[in-house]
Amino acid sequence: MGIKNKNNNIDDYLKLSIIGGMAIVALSIAYYFVIFIPQKESQKVELQKEELRINQEKEEKNTSALKTCLYQAELSASNYWNKSCKNFGINKREDDCTLPQYNADAVSASKKNDQEQCYKLYR
């Protein structure tokens, strides 16, 4: 009976070890699905929100810079027109005059070029 009792003890320890190992594996799997994956997804969502916020800020800065650039292009064209008036004005030699077609086209081309540069830089 002594040998059979020892075999039963070994069998019991083996059964307990297997059950304990299965419990550890089950807890590990549960941890992975219940804690690890949701945390990872939460971090991914937070990262996406941060990227979206950064992109929105960048877009707002570009929009503001584009408006400023276009305003500067308009101001530059106005100044160019008024300077041309002093030399080439048809009806008067002061601001807001009528320019010969060639001079008016040059001012318009300069303004268009400046505006295109603005769009290239900020879009």
C-alpha cells in the first residue's frame, strides 16, 4: 500500500500542477484580452486624436498664412499700380489712375504671380 499511496500523491501533485498551469495560462489570456488590448486601443485612439489636433493646428496656421500672403500680394499690386500711375497715368498722374494696357497687364501679371506663389507655399 505504501507504493500505491506514493503514486496517488504524485498523481495528485501532477493533477494540481496541470490545473495550476492551466489557471496561469487562462489568467494570462484573460489579462491580454481584458486589460492589454483595450489599453493598446485606447493609446491608439489618443494618438489619432493628437495627430488630428496637430493637423488642424497646421491647417489653421496655413490658412492664416495664406490669407496674409494674399493680402500682401494685393497690397503689393496696389502699390505697383500707384507707382506706375506717377509715370504712365493716362487721365492723371496720381493714385488710382487709368494705366495704358501694357502697364496694367504688367501689374496684373505681377499680382497673379504673387498669388500663385502664396498658393504654392500654403496649400
